[in-house]
Amino acid sequence: MRLTKNFKLAWNGFFLVMALFFCGLLMVVFFFPAIINNFGETHKQSYISQHQQLAKQAVNSLNQGNTAPLQDLLRNDLSQIKKGDRLYPLKRDLLLTLVQQFHEQKKPSWISWAQEWYRLDQRDVTAMVYYYAALLQDEQQYEKGLQGLKEASQRFPKHPLLNQIYQAEVSRTALSED
């Protein structure tokens, strides 16, 4: 099969354009790296600000008494975010807000959210406190929760939330034993 002259010219022209494009791209990489950094930074900020806007809307809904948007955001959009990801600080703040709100309202769903938060970062003291406090709600896990709070309060004696929850539980158990 013989190729026509026009087809050969078009085919070679395509490869010439691609070669020039990649040579230009290579020159940009070596001589103007700031352009690539600016593009990456712009893309990163766009990604973060988009999720911050969603988080802000969800928190506003939470303040109005509607917890569904925040829970949906954590279950769907942020479910794959792990510690070390760019959006992890945002996810941590949302989990803290949700768990605090549910804990104050004594809604049972705070237990599952506290456990999920602790699974994400076992070194986060606030997550640890809520996790052990959640374990106190289960009769089978009560001893583990109390022991965890005791050990955590020895390791982090100046953490105010930890001290508050641990002291409240110790005084509650002391009153029930009397």
C-alpha cells in the first residue's frame, strides 16, 4: 500500500508539531520552572478553596440544626482523605465540629464518628479523648475506655478536654460506688 504525498506531509507535519511542542515544554521546564510552580500552586489553591467552601456551607447548615450536609461531606467527598493529605486539616476540623456538636447534644451517632476519627489518627489527643469517651458508652468496652483515659491523662496532663472528661468519669464512678 502506497501512501499519498499529502498524507505523508500531514503525518510528518504532525510529528514535527509534536516535537516542537515537547521541545518547548522541555525549555520551559529547564529555563522557566517558576511557571510550572505557579501553575501547580494555583491548581492546589483552587482544589483546597473548593473544599473549604463546601465545608463552610456544611458548618453553616450544622449551626442551623441540619447535620446531613456535614455528614454527607465527610462520608462522600472527604472519605478517602487520610492523614498527610492536603485536605486532612479540613477533615479534622469538620470531624471535631461534628463530634463536639453530637457529644453536647448526646446524640448516639457521635460514637461512630469519634471512632472513625481515631482510626484516621491515633496520635491526635483530641480524637483519642473522644474515642475513649465513646468506649465508655459501651458496657463491654467500658474498662478499655477508662484505662485509655487514665493512660492518656498521665501522658498528656495539660490537655484540658482530656482532664475534663477523665475527671468527670472518675467522679461519676466514685459516686456510683458509694
